[in-house]
Amino acid sequence: MKTIITTDKAPAPIGPYNQAILVNNTLYTSGQIAINPETNALVLENIKDETHQVMQNLKSVLEAASMTFENVIKSSIFISNMDDFAQINEVYGSYFDDANAPARETVQVARLPKNVNVEISVIAIK
């Protein structure tokens, strides 16, 4: 059985999907981009601010499922320019304890929704 997870503290979906799905004790989030949920505006001033907004959106979705970044076991990072990797990684890493960081892949892609520079999704377990 699946439970739809939704919160107004993260951007509303921009297509036919949900912010996250909880199945048993496993949470699957949709990819988050840097949309400020309060203003519905993109945060694209610089890659660090953009990444922080993505991580804050993920944090809100995790919290809606009564979880934190400590519950994350896997993340997927999609970036439009691998030259931004170090800055994205710095911000991303600040949300995790190195000893308990999740498994991850980072992939450069040709284009992301709304022409953003980074999109991240996670899988978490209670």
C-alpha cells in the first residue's frame, strides 16, 4: 500500500506526479528543483543558493513524512554542468553527516526542468 506525501512547504508538482510516495517504511521523493515554495519563483542567483533551495525543499518533503536527512539511504543528483560539481557537493554535503552519508550518483544531463542547474531526489527509510 502506498501513501502520498505532500506539503505546502515544498513546491507543488509541475506535472502528473507527487512530491513523494511512502511504501511501507520507504520514502521515494520526486526530484526537487530550486523553486521557492513561498513565492513560486526559481532561485538561480548562483549554484550554491540554488542547491540550498533544492535541499530545503527535500528537507520539507522528508519532514512531511516524519523523516530527516538521517533517514536518506540513496540520492540522485542531476546537474547541467559538471563544472558546478564541487560547489553543489559542498552544499549537499553540509546536510549530511559524513559517517552516515547515503549512497549517491551524480550525473550531468543535457537539460533539466525549467532550465535549472541541479535537481536532486532521495530515497529514505524509517
